[in-house]
Amino acid sequence: MYEHEPEQMFQEACARVACGLSVIPTGGGISPKAKQPHHEALKATGHFTINSEGKRRSSWKEMQRRLPRRDELEAWYLTHRARGLGIVTGQISGWVVIDVDPAGLDLLKDLGWAPHVLTPSGGAHLYLRHPGWYVASNASRAGGPLPPGFDVRGDGGYIMAPPSRNRAGPYRRTDQRRALSIEAIPEEVTVDGVTYPLRAALGLVRPAPAIKASCSPREQHSDDDQVPVWLMIDRAAEYACESRNKGAFMFGLWMNANGYLQHEALRHVEEYVGLVAHLRAGPFTLEEARQAVASAYRYDKQDPWRRQDDEHAA
């Protein structure tokens, strides 16, 4: 029945890429790693990093920046026989996905949201257009906790796509075709007497303007009075406890907004990495930070920061 599953996934992957979505191969089928990236397929096509022991570890970071080529799709599915399909969420594909497991179905029903995909576990996926700012994956805590059973896949994440399957069954499309809108997501919901800041916790509230620069003995003005780099690094480091990548991304956004060219931002990334690398477990490389900064320069340019004393004089 599933003899030609890799060929089917290849066709599905090609169709998604033709629609502007980035995809990755996953284990799929009845593999215990059905939802995980297909490590061997990725490594065989050059998508890997080298760890401290000199071993290759698969990586799909490149697919967060570009769409896969046809030769890569052929290798993943026709040569290495991947049986699952993951859609890379975030700006690259233009989608954010709310992932609801069975524990969140009662709230989903109360909200009146129609799922776009039904999962093998009995949960649901709901798609909405990427809002244009960074949306962290896996339940960002910056905006508060999410209700039980709710999670989010945004920038830096991926979601399993139909017709992929696992041991519990297939992912199935529903008849719903209209994307969920941010306006349909209430700011707060109450579950079992606990109130949750739903929209903010999903990362779907536009970030507040950055803290404005103020005079400091440490500050040294350039001739054109640009916001000093050290100040933006300090502000970016405040995001690092949540996500060091997000901090690097915000640093890139702010450098761009305040008139610095991308190569200037990349020159200062090492200082940011040195400041935040120890704040979370696991490695955080200079290359990862540089990629996040470069990604930020592909977003629309934000308004520059204004000095507080300039505002008072206005």
C-alpha cells in the first residue's frame, strides 16, 4: 500500500515549493522518528554541521532561508526514500501554524476555529499568514504562558504536512481553506479559572518599539549621531534568555533601522555572541548569529530609534 510513498511525497513536496513554501524531508511512515527531519537525506545533500567530536549532524537551517532545489527534493525522496514532509514555518514560507493537541480541543471548540489539518493524535493545525515580525516557535514565554494543549510554529520551526503519516495514522486536510486571522484570536482566554494572554503568548502581538536611546556616560556620539552599537547589543541580549537567535535577529533589525549596513552589523555579531552564549544550555555559534542577523536585513526596514532628548525638544 505504501510502496510508492516516497514518490508521492516527492510530488507533494514539489507542489509545495512551486507555491513558495520551503519544505524538509522527515522520517514519515511507521518510523519511530516519523516527525523528525530525515537525518541521512539531509546530510547526504550537504545539510549538516560538524560537532565537537568531528561527527556530522544534520541541519535544515538553510531551508529557513531559501526554498529547496529540485535536485535536493529528488535526492531526499527518490534516492534516500524519505516518507514524510515538513513545511518550514515563518517568514520563508509566509505561514505561522497553531498546533493544538487533544488537551486543547475544548478551547478550540469554544473559540469556534475551524482546523485546516487534523493530526494522527486527534489534534489540529491552524494556519495564519505570517504577520511580518519575528514569531518564535514552540510556545514563546515572552508573552506569557499558553493554554494547555496549545503551541505555535513560527520562525525557526516546521510542521508536519499531509499526506504524511506516523504510526497513529495520516495527517488529513479538512475542507477549511480560509486562513485564521490574528483578529480572530482573542487577547485573553480563561481555562479552568486561569487566564492566559493567548495572542501575546502565540507571538502575534506586534512588538513594542525598542527602548529608546538615552544619554549615558558610556555613549560616544558619531558625527551623524547614530544610535551606538553597544546599546543595541545590550537590548538584544535581553531577548537571549528566551532565544539567543531571536536576540541576534532583533539586533539585525535595529542595526538596519538605525542606518547601519549589513556588513557593519555582521562585524559586531561576535560581541553579541560572547555576551549571551552562556545564558542557555547548548552551543550557540557565531555562524548561527550571523545567519539570524542576515535574515533580519530581509525584513522591511523599521523606524529608527529616537533619542529621548530629541523628543522633548520637538
